[in-house]
Amino acid sequence: QSQEVSQARIDYHVALQALQEHGTRMVCTGKMHTDRICRFDYLCYSSEAEEFVFFHSNSSVMLPNLGSRRFQPALLDLSSVEDHNTQYFNFLELPAAALKFMPKPVFVPDITLILNRFNPDNLMHVFHDDLLPAYYTMKQYSDLDDEARLVFMEGWSEGPHFDLYRLLSSKQPLLKEQLKNFGKLMCFTKSYVGLSKMTTWYQYGFVQPQGPKANILVSGNEIRQFARALMDKMNITRVEEMEKEGGSAEDKKEKEKKDDYIVVFSRSTTRLILNEAEVIMALAQEFQMRVVTVSLEEQSFPSIVQVISGASMLVSMHGAQLITSLFLPRGAAVVELFPFAVNPEQYTPYKTLASLPGMDIHYISWRNTKEENTFTHPDRPWEQGGIAHLDKEEQDRIQASKEVPRHLCCRNPEWLFRIYQDTLVDIPSFLEVLKEGMKTRPSLKKAKVASTVHPGRVREPKCQTSVQTTNEAKLTVAWQIPWNLKFLKVREVKYEVWIQEQGENTYMPYILPQQNYTFSENIKPFTTYLVWVRCIFNKNLLGPFADVLTCRT
Ligand code: UDP
């Protein structure tokens, strides 16, 4: 229906004339191919050539106009994975006059977001590389609304999680394969190409061993807003909402306690927990809680999210299914199990997620340190950790190794061998790690009180000086509270003062509870000091420094 309506809005001849006269127009953000997103009018795609086409005319715009630097190495990354050479975007150029000799273009009226999914078979990749970036790219450009059309150019088929991609807009996403059905030449009336990388927190180890990104720009708040939006689309009722519905505070507390449960996310084909029943029993006994198991093989994804969104603890082997921890309620714990010889410190996508500021999820890892409890699969295909294809010598070395050394993605046989082991979880050591881990669990109340509002600058900073004797002087610094403080309830307000003798490159830092102070130690007569003052809320929320004061004794 909506398709017909918008088709009707586009007069074919007007569109064709506009394309012929104005050609393609492109305006992008970003200085580098790795941070670029481009907006196009009349970007076309030739399904014959399998290339996007930019039509030049007298009124075409191409900004940035990189010349042939456009190929060094590309105009932009089509996926959110940084600078991956299989994910580059570029276009071919043609004069608009060539349209006369080409098949009649089919126009796509929808505002379109064109991107590559990175690995749609793997749930962690689906969320981290595609869904979150697409969701926030759409928030960045307000015309990419619920009616937007998504086009996936990586060339894969729908994959097992296509229903999740469908949640991003009301229109069916298109695959590269399907573009053929629109004819030999299709032109997107308005489109955006590329994905925001703002929300990604992990790099997979293509150029250096995997780990958290160097400069993480996302907080738990944005992850949770995304999770909530997705849950709404899946028609999942949230626990907090059910709680709001009524009953006294006491009732709620009682109810909450009774309803506390632990989720064990199980894998049924690879990287198994061999004594899952025993693990479940131990958890139930230790925490006096119900334990529920879920698996991607047995439940629908929304039903898994429903269960996880009310859980107190999520226990699972390391693996993509742990990305569902982003649906845990605040204050919950994630317990990630690692097979023998795999160091939890080196594989931290889920730890990093749980630890994002404001995520309020407590993270605990356990690793199997008992070699007799690991079950290896040397004869499987290499991609499931088999090593039979290697030299005998190399096989022996891997079998004898007690820890996988740091390595790059993605085909390191020792890594694959170890990460695809099955594990008999040693219950005493598992419970020990859990008990220890839960001791350091921060209270949610504290986390809530720790507000995220930063202080403003201190106002009207002033200094006064006096000389006492030929080698004694005083420096008094005073200031007013930041403007936003009077609207806030802050547990602790402190001020930091830096004093530097002009020309020196070190400074003395002081932390003060009050709004003025007279310094006399280390203050010399007839000397110029530079003084900076800033406000600090609750020990770690730093405000900006006020303009530097120049104070001459
Ligand atoms: N998977 C699963 N059960 C299994 C093994 C895998 O549901 O027994 C899922 C897993 O969650 C992921 C995908 O299949 O979404 C690919 O799993 P793989 O082991 O290749 O990746 P990893 O979990 O190590 O990221």
C-alpha cells in the first residue's frame, strides 16, 4: 500500500528529466573513508555491472571531490567494521548523456540506507556491526525514519536473523541479489550510504589482536535505548513496566524476590557445557533461585529476550549468544565461561559491553584450568577447530600448549582448536569464582546516585596576592559555584586548583572542598603564577577548567 502511494508521488518523466539534467548529487560527512557517510540524490545501480553509478551533468555535486584519491583505498566503508578491504564502497562515473543509450532506469522512491552487513550468521556481529550502527545512523538522519528502505550490499542471503533486521523499518530490507529484479538500471531518488561507527565497542583483531576499541564513544544509555526500542518492536512487555502496575512497595519487593531467576544460555552444537544439568543444580542451590535454560536452537529470539530481560544473572559459554546480555535489566550479572587454554582477558566483547558506563551489568568470567575436563575435536573441519590438516609437529605443539598466544583474526588454528572445545565445568571452582565475583558487585543504588551530569565551569575566578617578607608571599584564589550546581543534588562537590609558576612546566594540584583558599607554601614573592580551577562532582565527574588566571605576587 505505502509503496504504491509513494510510487504515485514520483512522476516518472519528471524523475528521468531531473536525472538527465542534474545528474547525481553527493554530499558527505567525514574526513576519511573510515568516518564517512554520504547522502545522494539519484545514485544509480547497474545490476549488470554490479556497480553503483554516478551520473555527471552540469549541476552534479561530488563533495568531497577526491579525484582519484577516491580509490585510495575507497570512498567509504560500507560496514561498521573499520577499514576492512572487503567492505569498501565506490561508484563508477558516467556522463548523464550516456543515459540515452542505457536501459530505462527504475526509480526507487523510498529514502534508502545502503550498507553491508558484516557477518549476518553470527548474532554478536548482527547486533554489534549492523543493528546498532544502522539504528543510530537512522537516528542521525531524520529522513531515515520508519518508512526507510534498507539495502544490504554484502551479497549474502537473508541469514538466520533476518527478522531482527526487519525491525529497523516497516519496509522489507532488500538484498543485493534482489536488485536485479528492478531491472538493469535502478536509481535511488534519495539515499544514504555507509554506517555510523559511533556505537561499536570492539575490534575483531584484523590488524592487532582483538580487544575493546581504542576510543569507545557509546555508553550504556544508548545501548539500553536501542534495546528498549527493539523490545517494543518485538512486543515484549518489560519487567519494569509490569512492576509499575500496582501493589505496595513491600509487595513489589517480595514479588521481585520470588521472581528472581538465573538464565543459562546453552549452545547445543559446539563449545558445549558437558555437565549443564550439574551447573544448573549448583546455581539453583547456591543462589536459591529458579534456573531457566534458553538456546537459539530451541526458542524464538523474542521469547529468549523476554526471559533475559527479567533475569538476575545470565550464565553462558563464551560465544555470540552472549550479546543478548544487552537485554538484561540493570543490576544483573553476566557470567561468561571460557574453555581450557583460552584467556578471558584477551576475548572481551561481552565484558566490554557489560562494563560500558551506565550499562550497570556486573561481569564475571570463569575459565577451565583443568585439562582433564576439556574435550577437544582435532578431527573436525578447520573452521570448527580441527587441526588434522596441520603438520604433525604443529599438531603436537598445539596439543601441548596451555594457553593460546595472542593472535590475529580469524583463522588461527590454535585459537579455533581451543575455542571449540567442550567443557566439563568444575563445580567447586565455578562456585568459588561466582561467590568471589558477587562480593564485589556494586549496588545499583550507588550506580543510580552517581549521576552523569558534569559540572559547568566555576564562575568569576579571582586571585589576590600579598607579599609578607622577602621570601614569603600569599596567593588567595576564590570562585563561584558552576551555574548548573544550583539545580542539582550532588553527593560531593570538590574543586581542583592547579598552580603553575610561569615558565615552569610542572604544576601543583590541590583538591579543595570550599570556594576559596589562601596558598602560602611554595608561593614566592614577585613571581607570576598561572592558576586553573575546575569543579568535580562525586570524585570522578570532572568539569572544564575556567579561563586561566594570571596572578603576580
Ligand atoms: N550457535 C548456537 N549454538 C551452538 C553454536 C553456535 O546457537 O551450539 C550460534 C552462535 O550463537 C552464533 C552462531 O551460531 O550466533 C555462530 O557460532 P560460532 O561458534 O561460529 O561463533 P561464536 O559464538 O564463537 O561467535
